[in-house]
Amino acid sequence: MSAHVKPVAGSSSDYPELALFIDGEWLGREGRKTQAVVNPATEEVLGQLPHATPADLERALGAAQRSWGAWRGLLPVQRAKILRKAADLMRARGEEIARIATLEMGKTLNETRVELEASAEIFDWYADEGRRAYGRVLPQRLAGQRMTIVKEPVGPVAAFAPWNFPLGNPARKIGAALAAGCTCILKPAEEAAGSALAVARALHDAGLPKGVLAIVFGVPHEISTHLIGSPIIRKVSFTGSIPVGKQLTKLAADGMKRTTMELGGHAPVLVFEDVDVEKVLDACVGAKYRNAGQVCVSPTRFYVYESIYAHFAEGFAARANALTVGDGLDTATRMGPLAHARRLPAVQGIIDEALTHGARLLAGGKRIARKGFFFEPTVLADVPNSARIMNDEPFGPIAILNPFRDFDAVMAEANRLPYGLAAFGFTNNAQRVNLLGERLEAGMIGLNSFQISVPEAPFGGVKESGHGSEEGIEGLDACLITKFISQS
């Protein structure tokens, strides 16, 4: 049995004209290379995206440097007003922006609406938190002496955002930089250009001064090398794969630029015997197939206590098969397509390799035979550690189920990989909840919940999943330097 498939309902008639945004101006295709932006549900070309030239990048860098002094000189309350007004504009344009994100990224319209609201909340949060970049006064050591510690903006920020959350990722990076008093050059994903430009337009219309924000597109390696290599940039923020994160960290090290790296994961989920299985199944399936599994904190490796394993596996497969897969604009759709054509062979290959290692296929397992980049919600059971999928992040609609009996053994399995972005556990035993929180090696842990991303909490990983955090007070502090002043 395979997932339900709905016919395509999408249209590109209201997709915006794409451009670069540099020094307060919208720059089109004239004299620039372009690439097509494609609707993953229809394979229809939505628009042509201009690539920044080296001269464009130099202009963005020059504007970021020139405008930084005035922007940092604004009172925090003045910067807050612009961020808050931008959040209000995003909400007012919510349906238009959510539709753009669904057209270019594929996720359901309900998901992009939630993401839009979360992005506006991020701006609201930073509008307030930018007013609380507190320093402190130390007790004096000599009569008449004063020793103070102050926080100041680090300087122009180069930020790189992926396609899977085309509104939320730009909001995180822009919000932190601007609230701290930094200028920002953002390179979003080319696949989701319209969403990032909608965020930028809200800031522009909210009164953001010229040069404080730039949005550029192009060949990723060329853009990152140019921006990070410039002495103007003092901070680098990246969300994406571990190999690329390591490469950008090396580039940043040449100039001793501080970095925030939110990299890949392979989140374990530990399900114990004392839970309400049906309730936990509903939560797990909903979280797994959100955004077609293209989520860095997506629950992926499900370790289920052996006495409930058969029931859990059967229920998971049944729910996966019942999901309606289709165009994200269709209200009946529960899972949209993969974001681009490159994901199809990657997902198929990692599933096929697992099957050769003895994994059992309980649901899905193949591309849906229709136009668009649709893939079946997939469930694999009894997958050995020798399979690549147990060691590499699948980043797709694939759930991996394995049984366990011993607590220490399953903890070792959960922590086995060099990743540590997110981890989850479900149990009604209070002592076990505490142990899971203490022993799971991840930057974010959800216990009886998959909600681990809110603006007031840090978002980041440990081990090879990166360093530093976005959101929360930690996200603001990442864009600030600490200065000690001793005066007599």
C-alpha cells in the first residue's frame, strides 16, 4: 500500500520578480547570469534569479562597512522599532509570503504559515532582546577606580541560509545581526529566493536604512569565498551540511572571524514501554514527515522498547501509508514534494543501500510516478548499523525503526554518532526523563515533545553538529563582542 497522491494545484502566476537587494536597491537580471527557480510540485519554472557579480559583492561589502557606524549608533529602541514594524508587515502579508514559500520550496501551506509567524516572532524577540545587551560593573579594587564590561556589535556579518526553512533561517540570521547593531549580507538558498526577498522587503518597507542589509545570490562557493575573504566581514553565520560548515570555518579562521555553525544531525528518538503508544505514534509521524523530512532536527532513528516494537512499527507504517502527498497549495496535502531534483536520487540511493544490508521495508521506498519531486513516506525496520542510513543524515521522508531492551545500550546507540544537534525521548517515568536529559548528547533535547525551537531558546548543536547558537540570548551574544574598561 502506498501513500495517497493528490493532483497538482499550484500556480506561479503570483510569484514575484526576483532580484538582488544591495544598498537599498533592487537589482534585476540585466548584465548578470541567471538561474531558474523551479516549483518542486510541478517542475514549472517560477522565475529567473540573477547572480551577483564580483562588483555587486564589493558594493554590498562597501555598503555594509559604510552603514555600520550609523546603524550601531542608533539607540537600541530605534532599531527595535524597525524590527517590530517588519514583523507586523510580514504578518500583514502573511498569505502572500506563505504562498511564495510553498511555491518554491514545496512544503504545505499550513507549514509555511506557521513558519511565517515564527519568523515574525523572531523579529519581535530580537527587537526586545537588543535592548537588553547588558554589560556589568565590577566591584572596585582601588578607591576612585571603575571597572566596567560592555557589549558592542562585532561588525558586518556574512550569513548563509539553506532552503528548508526559507523564511525562518533568514529571520534568525538577520534578526540577531540587526538587533545587535551589526550590518548583514545574507546569501539565502537560490532554490528559495523569493521567500528571503519577502523578508528583506518587509525590513526595507519598515524603514531599514540603506546598506544595513544586502541579499545576494550566486554560486555558493564563489559567494562564500568572496565575502568571508573580505576584511570587512567580522562574523560568519552558516546553516547547512557538516562538510560545508567545516570549509567555511577554515575560511573564517584565516581572518580570525567568529563563527556560528548550525550543521547536520541524525536525531535519535527513544520510546519506552510506559507510553501511550497511539499518542506517541501520532506525534512521531507528524514530526517525521513535516517538510518531507527535510529538517535538520527531524526525528530519524527511532529506538523502540521491544515489548511495544511490533505494535509501534505496524502503527507507524499504517500512518505513513495514509499520508496524502501532493502539492503544498492543496489543503488536503499532508506532505509535499522534496525541494529539488537532486534529493530524489540521494533519498532513493540511501534506502536501496539499507535494503541490501537487510533492512525491512514497511512503507514507501520509492519516487511517486508523476510530475514533481514527490517521494513516498518511507519506513524501514531492523536496520543494522552497517547501513549508510544509520550513519549519514538521510534528510528525507524516511523513518528508521529498531528495537531495544537495555537502557545503557540504547543510550550508547543514541550517542554513537559524531552528530549532536537534537535528540528526543518519550517516557512517563520521571527519573528516566531526568536521565535522558542528562545523558543524551545533543544541543537540543525534547522529552515527551518535539517542540525544541522557540525564539527565546538557543538553537544549536554539539560535536560535529556545530558550535554556537541562534535565537535566545545566545543568538544575540554571538553578534556582540565583550570589552573590559578599567579607569582610575
